[in-house]
Amino acid sequence: MFTALSLSAVGGIAALVHIQGWSESAGLHGILGATAVCLALIQVLGSFLRPAPDHPKRPIFNFLHHSGGYAAQLFACQYKVQYSALQLAKVKKKDHF
């Protein structure tokens, strides 16, 4: 868990350092990326609050934990699709032939 938390935080910070802060022109790409990183961090932090297996609130935790994980994966996939589309658009603008 510590590794996931550390790598997520370092990745988010590295992205912001690379672009020199939050860019308003990032649009949907930036929002999806930031949301995916935040959800991943919440997942790791939430694992420290996990109740015991026989605790009455464990089903609620399981639902929230699984839903948050699936949402993070969904945002990460959409972020990757958006990134690929941006890269493809840059390549098509160049005249290679």
C-alpha cells in the first residue's frame, strides 16, 4: 500500500512539475488524470480504515472500496484514450510524407 500511495503521489506531483503547475488548457485530459490520481490515493488511504471481516459495516466498506476502485480504473482508461487521441492528432498535423 505504501508503494502505491508513494508512486501515485510522485506521479501526480511529477506531472504538475513538468507542466509547471495546473494548466487551464489541459481541459478534459487534465481533469481525468487528476481525478484518477485522487481516486487512487483515496483507495489506498481508505484501506487503512478497513473494518474487520466480521464487522457489521464491512459490506458498506466493500461496496465503497470496490466502487471507488472501478471508478479510478474507468477514469484512468478514459485518460489514456484522451492522451492517445491527443498524440494521434499531433502526429496527423505533421506532414511526414
